[in-house]
Amino acid sequence: MNFSLFFVHFTWVSVVSAILFPTLASAATPPKPQNTSSLVQVPNNLNLNPNPNPLQLPTKPEEVKVQGIVPISLAQALELAKRNNRDLQVAILELERSRSELRESQAALFPTLGINSSLTNSGNGLTSNSSQASTSFSGSADLNYNLYTSGNRKANIQAAEEQLRIDELDVENTSLEIELNVRTEYYDLLQADEQVRINRSAVENAQASLRDTQAREQAGVGTRFDVLQAQVNLANAQQQLVDSLSQQQIARRRLATRLSLAQSVNIAAADPVQLAGLWQPTLEETIVRAFQNRPELQQQLAQRNISEQRRRQALSQLGPQISSTGNYNLLDRYDDGVSITDGYSLGLAGNLRLFDGGAARASAAQSRANIAIAESQFGSQRDLIRFDVEQYYSQLQSNLNNVQTSSVALNQAREALNLARLRFQAGVGTQTEVIDAENDLTRAEGNRVTAILDYNRALANLQRSVTSRPSR
């Protein structure tokens, strides 16, 4: 007997896995894909995954004691996040799970083949030996294939493909969100470092003013009131320095946690405070680019497609189901003088559900509702994306203006402090003027740092909103 089998050829869905952390060399044009692992050198003591066992729990104080501070750049922080961040690792594992689910659904394209066999020894029992025991062997092979499923098989595979697409986009979305968080927290650390520097400078200025007033009091040309004012100003500056040191430590640990670093490692920002770049496209161009690139919109479309395939699956239960079966069996009883006997069977089986109480149509109605929900969520997501772009674009422009204004104000504050000290030393100014000028300088330095880093934050959020990446 000859069997002819029909093999079904299908093409695997290609998956793009290198979608992590695109670096924007210029905000005006999308970046070219590049291997950041080969471009960014990470310090050796931060290079490896610090804790390969996620269930490890430190039990000794020395295991969590910070052993040193390692300065890192923003590029290095992004590279460490790509390697170590656990949220990204979970998203990648979910993607692998979806790949396996797709392979499971595609298995329905092939027939199923099974074999079974048995070896049996039989006799009359322990008390009777009227006949000898006999041994027999039987075996069979079964081949089954669903020839027609009213679209159920195709819909199930397409739903799995769409779910894989959603998880691919989720990996991309998670990586972009992590990049934004790392950039934002790195800028927070930069601001905390600068605030410590500014407050230390304020303490040094306050100490210099106190020495001047004490010297003038001892010379008989100053007053005790001036000294007390200088002392109060110094105490206030010292308190602000203590608070800024605490905020610096918090910012360091927050970023270290984001990067999933070892318990005993702390980090510091190595980059200078400067503008991260300029955004050249117009607002309208930015909005259109965001609509084209944002993975959230593609996810909503994929979710809608999944609901459509689920609707088709539900309705397929009302259609005919046709399957083919094939069976081959053999039997051999040893020492009976008869050769092996075998046989085969071929068949077609059909099934049509005439009435199911309305279950299939009710399930299809649920899927139609899910389709409408996905479409509504797509519209809401589109409007939210536009608002994000407009918000961050406006913040970017205002912060750029603030950078220019604060730079001018900083130079003026420095000049005003020099004049106030000269006036005070010449006896034509007061200690209050000097203290006010010192405070103005401290605020001007802080305002300039805040304006630059707020600009960088707005730029990072705008880049995240646009999501510049190669087209798929």
C-alpha cells in the first residue's frame, strides 16, 4: 500500500531583536543602527552582570557596604541598562514565550503521527497446565490530519503572529522607556552633583565674608551685627550643603538601582553639564514622525487584529470540520505456526455543529467588542502622543530661552558680587549687600544648571515621543 502525504510549506516570521537603545547623534535625522556594545567601554568593575542569581539575598553588612564610587558617562549608563535592567530581561523572556506559542500554533499545519505496541503472555493459570502459555505482539501506527477547519487553524496562527508582533514592540517600547528613565535619572544626578558644587562654593563665599566682617570688627570699623549676619548666612549655606549631599546620595542610588548594579558599588556622573543637542524639525514634522514611529500605535493595531482572528475562530466552530485518518496494524502470535497478520484503514471524518446554544456567536460578539475597544484606544493613544510631542516641544523651546537668559544672569551676578565686596571693603557698602549678592550668585548658578538639564530632559522626552528608528 502506498501513502501520499501532503507537506505544508510555511515561512517563519522574522523577528528583529537588535532594537535596543538607538543613540541619536543628531536630533534632526534618525540614527543609523550601530552596535553600542562595541563602541561603549564600560568600567571593568561594572562590566559584568553583578548578580546572575536574581534570588540571591545579602545576609551580611559587608555584602551591602559601598566599597567605592565609579564615575560613568551617560553612554556607559545606557549600555549598562541594556545589559542589566531586569524589566528589559522580562520583556525579552515574554518575547521568547510568544515565539514558542507561535511554533505551537504552527504545528497544526502538520499531521500527527503516533505508534503504540504491546507484548502479551497469556495462559490458563497456576493450577492448570492443560495448554501452554502463548506470547503475542501487536502494534499499530496512526496518522491524523485536519484537512479543513473552517478557518480556525489559520486564524489561530495569525493571532499568534500578531501576539509575537505585540511582544516585539513591547521589547522596543520597554527599551525606549528604560533609556528615557536612565537619561532622566542621569540628569538628576548631574543636577545633584552641581548643586553640591554650588552649595560648597556658597559656603566658601560665606566663610570669606565672615572672615572679612570679623577682621573689620577687630579693626574697629565693623559692627557685631555684621558678624552675626555673616554667621547666620554661613549656617544657612552649610545646611543647604548638607541637604544637597543627601540628595546627591539618593540620586546615585536611584540610578544604580535602575542599572541593576552590585550592592557594593556606587556611581557618579562623569559628563559635564552641557546641552545634549538641538532639535531641528518643526512641530508639525515632529508630530507626524511620532505617529509613524511610536510602537504603542502599532501594538493597538496588532491587538485589534488579534480580536479579529479570535472572532473568526469563534465563528469557525459553526462551520464544517473535516479530518483524515490512517491506520496500520499488525499482530504476531509466537509459536502458533501462523505468520504475521497486518492490515490498514483509511478514512475521512466530518463534523458540523448544528446548534450550540448561541455560544459561538456570543464569543464572536465579544471579539467584535474588543475590536471596537482597540480602535478607541488607538484614537486615545494617538491624541496622547500628539499632546506629549506638543508639551515637550514647548518645554524644549522655553528651556532653551532660559539657558540663554540664565547665562547672562550668571555673569551679571558674578560682577555684582565683586562690586559688592569692593564697596564693602571701601566702607561704602554694607554686609547685607554682600550677602544678597552671594545669594543671587548661588541662585543664578543653580538656575543655569536647572535650565540646561531641564532642556536635556525635554529633549530626551521629545526623542522618546518621536521614537526615531529604522522603518520595519
